[in-house]
Amino acid sequence: MARETPLRNEKTAEEVARGIRARVFEHTIRNNGGYLSQACSAAEQLAFLYAEALNLGPSTMPMVPPPFGGVPSAANTGYVTGAGYNGPFDAVHDRLFIAPAHYALVAYACLIEVGRMAPEGLEMFNKDGSSVEMIGAEHSPGMEVHNGTLGIGLSTAAGLAWGRKRLGHTGRVCVFMSDGEVQEGQTWEAVQAAAHHGIDNLWAIMDVNRQQCDGAMDDVMTVGDIATKFRDFGAVVAECDAHDLPAMRAAAATPHPGRPLIVLAHSRPTQGMESLMNRFPKLHYVRFKSEDERARMNTEIAAELGVSPVPLEAH
């Protein structure tokens, strides 16, 4: 069964990445808080996946996300996950798992930039009754399972990829990860199992920004040389600058017969928004401390991104 040519959107990955940062910036200013640093580090990675790398097919979900329909049950037979925003479930299309659920705001911005979700969807972010969750859940746009406990995503994807391989599916399985997940033992078990079972229709791209909710990675738990560790556990590893799309393309094209591929995308948590260095290393979630700081960062970051400042309303 031949693989299809991936569905292309009208924007380049470079344009999508710029749009992601601008949307997350605008949302953060308007709402006096947001995941700015994740947009800085991961914009090119998510743009690359959606705009180029994956064969996802057209969305099967409404452009404006429906409200949360309740948990699946015998009485709720219409329950669906948010994975339909990534395209249909069939033998030829790829599947994408977004493992760090706190990157949801960045993922939603990406869905808008590639035409899979309406901009109105972001206005529903973190509202009661909305499926556009602050921390992505199964029913959130672009999400298929809940991976909020870091370390689960790669295991989930490995299981699905193993099943698809046995069924003869040509579609691959990809995981977008964050480097905080290497502090979880389940990540290493997943790599080892995937290598043992020859699950080579599985690959991951990891945002190596060396930050996590409590500050710098090494201040929380030193992880050492993760490239060597991944190789020792059986993966093929490629490394690249996360903000260099040609380098990312080359890394993702690394052959990995019989083994999973892990692309370590080394990123900067302030890429495109250098004013955030004033908050370093506490970058996990940025909430402005005063209206003066909000106004100042609105002006400074807008200039860095090459966009207009956001019209402000007092909070």
C-alpha cells in the first residue's frame, strides 16, 4: 500500500511558525498570561509537523470546536476525541500525539495557522464548558489521548505504531515531546520496547529547551547526555537546531530501519521574544505582575516579532 503525498497547506512552515508566535503573544497579552516560552521554543517544530512532515489528511472536525460533550459512556455514544483535527483514522494517514499537554495553546495556534481550526476557537481557551482546554485533554483540538502526565506519550504512540505495523498500515506515528519527559522512566521503557519489537514506523521530535515548570532542567534533575542514552536504549537519534528548518528536515529524514527515530531539536526558550529573558529561568507560564509590565512587554515583544502591539484593556 503506497503512502500518499502529505496534504499541503498554503503557508510555508516558516510562515506558520511566525504566525504561531504572534497568536500566542496576542492571546497572552489579552488574557494577562500564557505559555509564551513554549511558543518561542516549539513554533518551528509544530509548524514543520503540520505544514510539511506529516501526512495527516483533511480535518474531520468543525472549524469552531464544539463544547465538551462529557466523558465517554454507554449513554454518550457520540463522544469523539480532538484527533479528528489531525485528519482521518485510516491505514495511510499518519497519527500525531502531542505529549506535553501544557503546549496546548501553541498547538491550537498552529491548527489555526494551517487552516484546521477557526480563530474563534482560541477565544474559547480555558472557558467553562469548552473543549479548548488550557491543558490539552482527549477532547481538545488536535489531541487524541490525555498525556498531561509527562512520559505517557511515547508509550501510547509505540503501542499504536506496533498495532499499525502488524495490520500493514503505511501511515506512521509521530510524537511531539518535551525534554522534561526524559525525567520519567516510562519514556525509556517505551524506547527500549520499540527497539526490541522493531517498531520503526514510530518517530518523535523533542523540544529540548532545557526548561520545565520549576525552572531549568538541570536544577530539578540532571539528565546528562540524553542523545547517548536514547542510543543505548535502542533508538536512532538525530540532532538539530530547532529554529533551523532545513536542519530539522534533514534530521527527520534520518533512516531508522528496525528502530524508532528520536529527533532532538535543541531550542531557545526566548527565541523571537528576547524580552522574556527578564523572567529567566521562570518561564513556564508568564503572567504579568502589573499593568505597567504588561504594557512594556506588549511594546517590546511586538517589536521583536514585527507585529503591532495588542490594544490593551485594563485587567
